[in-house]
Amino acid sequence: MAVKNKFKLFALVGIAFCVVSLLVHLLLADYSAGDIIQYMPTADKIYQHGKKFRYRKLWGSIQSLESLQPFANPRKAYPVPGKQNGFIYAKIYGGFDHVKSSICDLVAVSRLLNATLVVPEIQDGIHSKGVSSKFKSFSYVYNEEQFIAALSNDLVIVKRLPNDLRQERKRNKFPTFPIRYLAPPSFYINEILPKLKQSKAIGLLITDGGCLESILPPDMEEYQRLRCRVAFHALQFRPEIQALGNLMVERLRASGRPYLAFHPGLARDTLAFHGCAELFQDVHTELIQYRRKQMIRRSIVHGNLSIDSASQKRKGLCPLMPEEVGLLLRAMGYPPDTIIYLAGAEMFGGQRVLVPLRALYTNLVDRTSLCSKTELSKLLGPESPLPSNLPMPIPQKSKKQLIEEWNKAGPRPRPLPPPPARPFYQYEKEGWYGWIAESDIEPDPSAIDLRLQTHRLIWNALDYYVSVEADVFFPGFHNDGSGWPDFSSLVIGHRLYQMASSRTYRPDRKTLVTLLDSIRDNLYHPKHNWTLLVREHLNNSLGVDGLIMESQTSKPRSFLSHPLPECSCRASKTSEVQKLVKGPNGEILFGGEERCPEWMVRGLNLVLSESGDSKDEGDEIPEDEIDLESQQDGGDGSRTELTRPIEQDEEIDPDD
């Protein structure tokens, strides 16, 4: 009995010690928890959008640019065109971005020469390529009636030449001029105008994406505003394209969430121009090198065929690959379920280069995933059938042929001969790069290739519409330095004109490549300091710093990529309007916009007062968050000391 009592005593003492230990641990935990700050999203980090919440620091407007408003109306005496000097008709070659830029320049040239403009012909949309006979070349993409009506106060536009002049054109009676890229106004006054007055009609061939220099003298500001009226008001897509574009935007925002548009800019011509072949592998490297060899032969490129692509990329002359853009977006804080719209009809490298981006962002969509085949085919209209080019089945050998081959094989056993070279079958040569397998010379495009090239005008028009309307736009390769207009730069310019405060990134690729190279061995687990550097650069590109850089790099090559200050006004106080940022040569880099007319200011104030997007009462931004908020929004462009938020030094998890 004594032994049993001892065991009971020991058990009771053990239980008592456990209870006391548990109480001590609970008291310590409760005491230490008093210094732990629970993370709660503050009111300044989210704001009401419809019935959903959006993160303000990722999707909100840029406060420092909210006073900029679109205003391309004439400022000075601008008389309606009187007696005309003759007719100008033009053929425009190139893709979507070349066509849009060329039309704007052509209208300005016609006004300069006081000529009647015949609706230009888009050569990628003519009937010889088998596109629908329902559309003319211009109306294949744009609304012809809107184009003529919107510019009725600027110049006279007709759909076709008068009958007598049309007959003379067929007999080649009128002079035709191939126009070099960025021709100065003096060229048209001294060379073209005398010929126009003499012959009453002339033809222009525009091939390089523009026929008038980007920066005009100060006394020609009205011609710059005319370019804006053409690009952003007169050149409207035909109703079918606009309707489907609206439907795509509605589907992207159907869940009540914003979306980001991304244009990779991976085009074969641009990659060949800059020597970026080594960024790809296998057949794509050969294709880029072949195109670069053609450019050298035509004196488009003045350099060596083989060039160090890594060096070119460090100079900012090669695109950011989709994987790198995904890492940058993750560093900015965009969650893995962000909706990203992939723009661009040409994706050199195919879907393979998008695999890492899809792993980082699963909601990566494009027009083919948003629209059905029926919806897309309706835009093309009825097209004439093309000869079938389907692969032929391999012919089957008869039993008699097999027996004859067996008998001719000779006595057995014998050493087996080397197998014959395996033939390439038709199905193995499908695709636009199949010629590489059997020839060193690129063949002429087939009928189906020409038709698909024409379709790209429609697909790029859809992508352009969706990109302009996006909540955020990120370019993979804009302002490449080639001098040609590019898709991303046109989108950036349109967004800057339409809503300057919209969230449009203008990254400096040279800076970003340096940052990416610093973590090249550990891309998916960067340190927190690296993340802060990326955020600082990209956030500064959203505001004044980004606009100053664009005015120095993009505007000298393409006015439509940076239509400031000519095509904007400021709805702010007069003292704020006078703040200018000038370059070393006295050129205006930022500022200089006139104050908006009173009727526009009153209208804006009325819209703002009735807007339902204002924050709820009491959701004021704390004072200690103001500095961080101003830097996140691009602020005033000054590089203040970086305020580090209280958060862990997290790494990007590829399995997130």
C-alpha cells in the first residue's frame, strides 16, 4: 500500500508541475504579445472602385499628373482651307504602327501644302491579298466616314480622285515621290509644292512609318495639334473592331478587378536591327541572323552580322524577356492572380518564351482566349478561298512492291548499309520558318502568308484598343532607338494624351538590365534591397521623371509617343503652370502647357464632384504615410530618401 501511495503522490506532483508550467507559458505569451503589431490594411492602401476594392499603390492614378488634360484644339487663327493647290494620293506600306504614324504625318503635309487629300491606301489591306471585298484598304481598319468628318475644318478629304484625274493616274501621268523618313517641311515646300501646282495631282509612297519630322519649329505648333486630332480623334477603328474591343475590356473587368496590359515587342525586324539573336535558341537565332544579313545588304543596318547580344542588352537595345517582366511585376507587388492581357499580333519565339511568365502569372490572357473564333472571324468578313495546302498522307506501298524490295535486298546475312537520309514531309515544314530545314534562301511569302499578314492589322487594332483602356500598361520594348514607330510607344503616347494620370510604366531598360544582372544567379529569390530599387525606378518612371526621359528619347523620333506640351493643358493654378523643366539646350522637357479653358475646368470640377470613386469619409491618409504615398505615385520627380516599410525581407517564391 505504501508503494501505491508513493506512486499516487508522484503523479499528483507531476500534474501540478504541468499545470503551473502551462499557466506560466500562457502569461509570458500574453505579456509578449503586447509589443506585436498586427498587420491590418489601412484605408489609404485601398479605395472603392464600383463594388470592389483595388490596391491604390498598384492601380491608382498618378497624382502629380492629374492636372494634365487633353486639349488639341487650335489656339491661334486657324482658317478653313480655301482654294486647293491640287490632290495628294498616297500608298502606305508597313504594319499597324507604321500606318497610324504615316497617316497623321500625311494629313499634316496635306494641310501644309493646302492640298486635297485622297483617303490613303493601306497596302497590306488591298484586294490582291484575298481579303474581304466588303472593305476598301483604309476601311479595313479605320472608320472612313469619321476620318473625313472629323477633319472637315482642317483640310478637304475625298474618297477618290475625280474621274478625269483617275484616268490620267492609270496612264501614269502624275509624278510619284518616295518619301524618306522624317522629311523636313522645307522639302515639301521647295520640292513637292511646285510639282503639285504644275500637275494638279501627285502620288506619295510612304514606307518607313512617317513622312514628316517629329519636332517642328515653334511657329508650326498648330500642325502638331493637327497630328493629335488625327491620331486621337479622327482615326477611329471601324465599328465592328470598337464593339469587339469594348466587349474584351468588359470581359477582362467582369470580376470587378483591374487588368494590366503587357506588350513584349518581340518582333523579328526589330530584334535583327539591334542584333539580339543570342537571346533566343535554335531556329529563331538563324531567322534573326538571316533578316539582319538582309538589312546589311540593303544598307538599313551599318554594322557586323555577328554582334554580342548580351552587350546590346546591357545598353538597353534589346527587349526585356517576358520572364524578366514577370519578376519585375512581382517585385512591384502585383499578386500572382493579376489579370494580364498580352498584346501584340507578332510574338517572335512563340509560346515557349511565355512559359516562365505564365508560371508567375496564371491569369495571362490574349485575344484568342477572350474571344471565340466566330467573333474574330466576323471582323475579317467573307474572304475568297485559297488553294488547299494541307499535308498529303504518306503513300502506302503495295504487297508486290514490298516483295520486290525484299528480293532486291541481296543475300542475307550481310552488313546493314547506313540508313538513307530521312525525307522531310509536308507536315514537318508547316509554319513560317519551315524553309530553314531545306534552304538557305527565304522563299517569297505565299498567298496564305500575305493574308495572315493582313490580318495582323486587325489583331493589332484590337490589342491597341485594349491596351489604351487598360488600368496599367507595361511595355517590354518601347523607344528602341531604331527610329521607326513602335506599338508600345504609340500606346504610351495615346494614354498620356487621353489620361495623363493613368498608370503607364516608362522603364529604362538599361537600368533594369543592370538590376537583373546583379541577381542573375538567384532570380527567384532576390533580397529586399533589390526589390526596393526596382520599385523606386519603376515608380519614378510613372511620374515626372518618366515624362522627362520620354521627352528626351522618344519625342525626337515620334511626336505621337510624347505629344506634350502642344496637345495638353493644365487644369490648375497659374503659378503651377509656369513651372518648367528645361534641357541643356533650352528645350522644354516638362511643363509649358497652357491653362485649360474655363469651360473645361468647370466641367472637370463637375465630374469630380459627382464621381463615385472618391474615398469614404474618414479615410484620410495618415501623415506618416504621405511621404511613401508621394514616392509610390511618382511624386514630383525628386529622388527623396527611400522610406522603408515595416515588412519582412521576403523573397519571390516561384511556387506562389
